[in-house]
Amino acid sequence: MYASETCFHWLADSLAQLVWTVDASGRLSYGNAAWRARTTIGAGSGFADRYLATLHPQDRPLWKQTWEQAVASGEPYAVERRIRFGEESDYVQQVEWGRPIRDDFGRTGEWLVIATDADENQRLVAQLQRSLERKEQWLTSIAHEMRHPFAPILGAVQVMGRNGAESLEIDQACATLTRQVARLLRLVDDLFDLAEVEDARAFLGRATLDLEAVISGAIDTIRPVLSARGHRIEFKRGTGIGVVDGDWRCLNRVFVNLLTNAARYTGDGGRICVSAEREPDWVTVKVSDSGAGIPRGMLPRVFDAYVQFERGSGVAHDGPGMGLALARYLVELHGGTVSAQSDGAGRGSEFVVRLPAVRAPEQPVASRTGGGRVIAAARLGLKKAANAAGTCGHE
């Protein structure tokens, strides 16, 4: 017991925060070095009255009530109050935490209390915020810079292909380069978009959208991938799917990512089904497949960024695992939800998107409007080349 108490005192004395203990009779039983240096309340002194006198008059009623309730209930407490350590000193804003120390029978013997300057916490939070902002700015800058080389690289590949006569090796090399450059571009795009959404800076160019047209556009986008692998796709349209208030580009991205995920984890010749139906206040869209399925233990993590897991042989695993995370963030930006369901490995999966429906819509916008960032011509050209090469522009 003595060794434990000595160790505790040594540890508490090394802290810059105030640390003290109050015994069951309400007397101060210990104060660490910081406490002894800044207060005149010594061990053995009555605690509450002397301590209350050091607090700001406006904060005394709240602290007194908090302390008395904690002592009566034996429950931990936290309170923010102002204190000064001398008649001539200024008040300091602090956060105070108190926790009961119980004996073997569960009775409260002493209270352990720690106080730290609130402005110190604020400085640490501000420092962390500045660090995060610098990281986001760096990522955004890097993403922009990485985009610039793609157009000239693609142009050089196309020139090589046109001047390669009928060389099979050059044709194969050009196709490989095109696919890999397209892959790099979509990784940069996903990284950039995910950073924007996580930082709540994504700009939604909202309009009244015909959701059926948005889904049809997403299916058209990945149709070359489906055809290349012999996938069959069916779009079941409910009666009067309706319209939603959203950004065309972002919602198109959501369904392209979900369909691409279904295509990636479904073996050749598999089945993919999209269904949409209107509820009173929501539009529900389901994307299901006959593919590898999702292990039950992984269902809670499928929308986490950078998470990948083995789903059997015969499926592609390229990409950093951001497609589903980005889909979730974009759906949530629209006030909706997305969830995943699966009966287990080898039994397919289903992703369910629910978006708020527009009750009395204006003339729906059924064209590729929508705000977001302006997409560079090079990016569009590269995506077309990626589709032609049998790849998809999104993960």
C-alpha cells in the first residue's frame, strides 16, 4: 500500500495539471507539486469552503451544487470554472474532473480530482485543427498536380498506337498503358473527392433530378465493363420513382461506384439487378448481385475508407478501397442513407440507398447538369479511353 501511494505521489508530482485528493471527511488529504505551488490549501485543511473562496463568484453556485451532488451520489463529475491562486492574480479558466476512489466494499473513501487549464485544451485543439487543414491543403495540391501529367501521357500513348503500324506488341503495350493511366487517374479522383467530402467542402449543385435518368446514366457508364465480362443487368423500375433534390454528378458517382463494386465482385456471366421504388417520403434504390458476397464480420466495415478484404477468387482487387466510402459520404450529403446486406460468402450482396423524395417537384432536370467541380477535358477524354479499354472510371 505504501509503495503504491508513493508511486502515485511521484507520478502526480510530475504533472503540470493540478491533482489533489479529498478524504471522506471532506479534508484535503493530498495535493501534488503543482497544487502546493499555486494554492495555500494544505493537507488536513477543510476543502470545500476554502476552495470555494478561490473560485470566481459567478462560478461558485454551480461548482458547489456539482460537488455536493457528486459526494452524495458517488458519481464522477466534470465542471468548468474560473479560479485564481492569489489576491493579485487573474482568474484562470479550468476544466475540473472528479472521480471517487472506492474501497473493497464499493464505498467511497476519497475523491481524486484533476484540473487543467481550459485555454490549454483550446490551444491544443487549434493546433490540431491547423495541422489537419495543412494536411488537407497538401492533399488537394498534390491531387491537382498529379492530374496534369495524365493528358500528355495519354496523348503520347495514342500517338504511339497510331504510328506503331500493325505491331501486336505495341498495341498491347498501348492498351496496358491506357488502362494503368486510367487507373491512376481514378485513384487520384477518389482521393481528392474523399478528402473534400470528409472536410465538408464538397459543393453540391442541387437541382430537381429524375432519379431514374440518373440511374440509367450510371448503367450506361459501366456497360462496357459489364459487356466485357458477360454480366447481365436488369433495371426494375417501380411505378413513379419520382424525383430528388440533388447533384447529378454526385448521385451518378454513387451509383457508378455501387455498380462497379457489384461488377468487380461478380464472376463472369453473373447477374446484377437494380431496383427503384417510391415510398411516401423516400426513394429506395437497391443494387444486388450474384457475386462473392460479404463475410458477416465485414458488413459493419464495408463503407470504411481503405478497407479491403478477400472475397474469393476470380474477382478484381485493384483500387485503394475508397469507392464505397465515397458513395456513403455523397449519399449522406444528400440527407440519405446507404447500407449493405449479404447472406455470407458466395451468396451475393445488396446495397440499399435511400434518398429523400421531393413531394411537389418542379419540372425535373433529366440531363447531366449538377454542379460540383468543373471536370477537365483531359479527364473526360481519359475516362472515355478507359471505357474503351474495358475499364471503369471509378472504383
